[in-house]
Amino acid sequence: MVNGVRNVRSAGFTTCDRECGQLFAVEGLIAALIMITAAYLAFGAVIPQSNADMHVSELQLKQMGDDMLYIMDLPDGNAGAGYLESVIYNASPNRGSAANAAAREGFNATFTNYLRKSTGAAVNQDTLRYSAAIYCVDDSGEVVKLPFVNYGENFGRNPAVCCARYVAADDWGLVGQSPSNTAVRLEVLIWRE
């Protein structure tokens, strides 16, 4: 025994040498794992999103918008028309400004409510914005775009997705044209600010 340590020889090392060596090996492995984790977190935080990452986000927005338009178009109970059909009916330019304003407000409130529900928040905390337009064909066969709802401005900086749905419109007509039963296209652009 030298200095209180028993000197047991095994393969040229003392017991203390083996225990200290094992301790240093474990400390080294733990330190290496900590350094790798820290490097991963540091570099992962500063790497910008790639186009593929943005594409996934856009696909989620598109699916969410298509689902919301589908739900709004479902008939309510035993009634023949869905909510979206009644909104489009009241949004017809020959209905007058009061019916158009009510249709815009109703669509805006319902669509915003569905956006909030789809993100799971009580308040719309996400920076989702949208604008909607109605496309129809006039008597001469030209496609006419009618701006419907504008919930935010997109100046082309943010990538937007287009969600659309064809809606049956009874007694639909532009100003100065005779109303007829037709189908119009409701197109909603959704983007994040």
C-alpha cells in the first residue's frame, strides 16, 4: 500500500488507474453529447427555411382553406342550401348594397371563425390574412371578377395560396342583366404576414 491506495496490479494498471480511466471516458462521452446537442440547436436556429419547408406550409394553408369552403357549402340540417350558397345569393350585384354588405360581413365573420378554430386558438393569434373574389360569366361570355372580402393587404411579398369552390347561384345576375340560375366561382387567397 502506497499513500493509502492499495497497489493491485492487473495488466499493468492499478485499480485507481482503471477507475479514473472509466470516469474520464464517461465524462468525455457526456461532454461530446452536450457539444453535439448545443451545435445542433445553435445552427438549427439560424438556418432559414428552405423552399421545401415553405411548400409544406403552403400545402397546409391550401388544405385548410379548401376544407373551410367545403364546410361552409354543406347544407345546414334539412335545408336545401348551404351557408355559402346563401352568402353568394346575397352577394349578387343586383341585390343591392345592403344585402351585399350583409353577405360580406357574414362571410368575413364565418371564415375568420373557421380560421381561428382550425388553428386551435380562442383568438386568431396567427397572422393569417385572406381576400375573396367572386368570378362569374356575363351575358357576352366574358369572365368578370367581383372583389368580395378583403381581410388584409398582400403586396406580393408573402406567398399566397388559392382556395376555390364553385357555388350554385339561383337568381344570380350582374347589374343590368337578367338574373339566372348559374354557378359562380368563389376564390379565396390566404397568406401569412
